[in-house]
Amino acid sequence: MTDDRSPITDNRDMKNLSLLLSLVCTCFLQALVLAAAEPALPWYAALRTVDAPVMDGELNDACWRAAETTTPFVVMGGGTAAPVGTSGRLCWDERHLYLALMCEEPSMARIETRIAGEQIGAFDESLEVFLDTSGQRGSFVHLLLGITGERRSLAGGVPSEGLQNGWTAKVRRSTNRWIAELAISLAVLTDQPPSADRVWAMNLNRTRSVDPGSPQYHCWSATRGAFAEPDRFGNLIFAPYPLWLRARYTALTAGLTAEIADLMMRYPQASDSLRDGLSRLDGTWLEVLRTIEAPGADAPAGRDAMRARADQAVGLYEDFLGRLRLAVVGTQFQ
């Protein structure tokens, strides 16, 4: 049997393959560059309160004075600082999640003129809240609140009457800003109440339309080209950051340490050579705990570094367990 392919055909095939490989590599490198350039997802620790705030748009309640302020909003698509300030505060109790959003607006007089002349759409000037209580950045609820108090509620992208009935809001406008307060029933969000080791995905967004022809879109957690990008939602936790960190990573290491202890008890011969490594591992974890409990550990600027150290400790436990499993298998075949 002969090969009827000509050198010309072979060369053409090789060129096509080379072009395809080059395109694939270029796309892969571009994806890596884009991923590296994206801002880190922010974190917010909501304050537990025993005194619910009054929904009046004043923000003079004790819980609002004690709650931390979110990082300033940024421009959607670029992550650069927004031209006007927007920030939020959150707190919660056993029944509700409360949000306060402060929107600076130097052109409020123009907006008031449009409102008076009924020339502004319901959500031309608005705030949007996205919440994914699973933390998986898949399904989410979506709440919209306009500057004149209009509300809209979506679950899975579909209007939801039950969700609409599960939250209230108050908007207060002044000469150079407007403030919104929201109270959202936890019962319409989740059947699992907040706990110290849980993480919800969240984003807070603002549409600003002083010039109706060129609206501006601002985000707490920078998204690329739309507000509804759950992989770019930030992180919402329900305990002071050091307490959440300890609860979260203790839960993550609990299963690992349980299996390590079981294997070392059942196969002492396999684990003898690894005992010194386990002691060093425990020392690393104790150092992480000391860091978490150190004064000033809750400062937002140090949270990424604290979480990275805890992630590293969990990784060391996983590596140790892998080596222990291999040692056990090795002893069984001797």
C-alpha cells in the first residue's frame, strides 16, 4: 500500500498544526495574564448586633457606628477608583441581615430636578445587592433599590414575590449624597443561619446616571462587564475575622488530623519515621493560631496574609497525610 500524500500537503498540514498550537498558546497566555491582573476578591466581616437598626436612612444607630466600612467602590471593568464615593456597612441578628449604603453625589441638585420632573427611570440611580448564601458563586438572589425607593427582587434571574416581601428599605436624600438602609429577612435567603465558619458570596453595586446618556457602573468587588458575575463576588463572613479564620481552618484541618491520628494508631510501624514531622506540623499550626490571636489581627490590611498562612498550614497537613498513606501502603507490601 502506497502513501499518496505529497510533500506539499504534508507541509500545509504542518503549517496548520503549527498555527493552531500557536493560537492555543496565545489564548492560554492571555487568560493567565487576565487572571493575574484581576483585583483580589474583597472580604467583609458583618457585625452581630443585639439592637436592630431603625430603617430611617440616618445611620445613627450604635450598630452602624461599630460596623466596619467596606472598601470603596471601583469602576466596573477596570477596578480603578470610582469618581464619587460609595461604601457600605453590614450587621445582622438572628432574624435579619442589615445593609447601609452611602452614596456621595455632588450633582444631587440635577438629580432632584429630574426626579421632580418625572424624568428619571425607577433604577437609573440605583443600588444592587447580590447574595449567594452557599458561597459557591452559582445561584444568587438579586435585590435592586432605586434612589426614590423603588424595589425589585430576583431569584435565579426571575422576579420573586416571596423575596420581594422579605425585605424592606429606606432611602434618604440630602444635598450631596443619598443613603439607603435595607433589612433582609434571613428566612427568605437561607435555611442555614449564619455561623462563624460560613462564607457567603456577595457584591454591592451602584448605577449612577447624572448624565442619562452615559451611566456609570460601580462595584464593591470589581466585575468585568456586568454586575451579575458571581465568580467575581466578594466574601461575606459573620464573625470577627480572627474568630472566623480560626473556626474555618479548624474545621478544615479536623478531618485531616482525625485520619492522621487513625492511621498512626493502626500502623505504628509505618508512622514511626514521620513522628518528628508531625511535631513540626503541629508547631506550624500553633504559630498560625498565635498570629490570629495577636493584637491588631483583625486589621483589613493583614487579612490576606493571615489567610495565606492558614492555607499553607492546611496544605502541610494534606502533604503529611499523603506521605503517611504512602508509608502505610509500603508496609503492607513488604
